[in-house]
Amino acid sequence: MSAFEYLSVLISIILALGMTRVLAGVGEMLQAGSHRQIYWVHLLWILNLFLYLVVAWWIFYRWRNQQPWTFFLFVFVLISPTILYLASVLLFPREGVVDATVQYKTHYYANHRAFFTLFALFTPVDIFDSLLKGLPHFLQLGPQYYVSNTLYFAGLVTAAITRNERYHQFYAIFFFVQTIVISFTIFHTLI
């Protein structure tokens, strides 16, 4: 077993825990039915986060040729999946009684600061992560990577600061479209 294979187990577990939390939250929403008051912006952020978890797992493969692995580097690489896992926990109320009434709009705005602050932290970590893979790798990502990270960071920080419902509606859609575009332009092949 290579060092990458060995270390990728823990990364995969943390990302899988995030995916599990998202899927369990959706399952609980479906199971509870009328006890849950769905908010479409919250639903879109569920989709956004799940997509981001998948993308994070996909791009982790780019570390496969790293030699040597140091403990510091490994701990740093753990930051991104940990951020996404914690965001997945914040996106849903605590798991509990399916019969409890949950208003997802209320939950969303009660947790938006912590959720979007965590999500915003992902951007500088991702930039540093890309730089650690080497300047040629970073430059190869191109201007769309730099622009998209600027937009991600600015949008997520704004979402953390404001409770403006129109902004949150707009940004949930914008984030989804941006992530789809970036995923299919920069990260479309497993290299």
C-alpha cells in the first residue's frame, strides 16, 4: 500500500461522513414528511454541499504523486474535508425525533453565519492546497480558478454576514451554477 493510499483512507472517511450526514438529513426530511417545512434555498445548499463533497473527493486524487508525505502536510490536507464535514452538520438540525416539527427556513438563518464562515474558509485552504502541489500546478488551473475562488470567497463571506433573503436566494443558485461550470472546466478529468 502506498503512502497516498494509506492516507487517503482517512480523507475518504471524513468526506464520507459529510456525505452520510447530508444523505441522512435528506432521508429524515423525506421520512418526516408533513412535520418538515421545506425551504428551497436550504434544499439548494444541501445539493451544493453534496456536490462540493464529491468534488473535494475527486480532486484529492491530485495528491497521488506527492513524495514525501509529512505529518504537517497530511494534517493540512485534512482541513478541507473537516470543514466540509462540519458544514454538513450545521446544515441540518440535530438528528432526533422524526415527528418533531422543523422549519428549515428558521434553521437555515439561525445557522447561516457559522455555515457560510466555515464554507468561506474552504477557499483560502483550497488556494494554499493548490500552491502546495507546486507552482506549475497552480498556474495550470488558469484564470477561471482565480476568478472563481474570488467569487466563492466574496459570496460566502457576504452570505455569512447578511440575512437578506433575496441575496441568499440569488447566491444559492449562483453558487450551484458556478460549481457546475468549474467542475466541468477545471476538474473534468481525473489527472
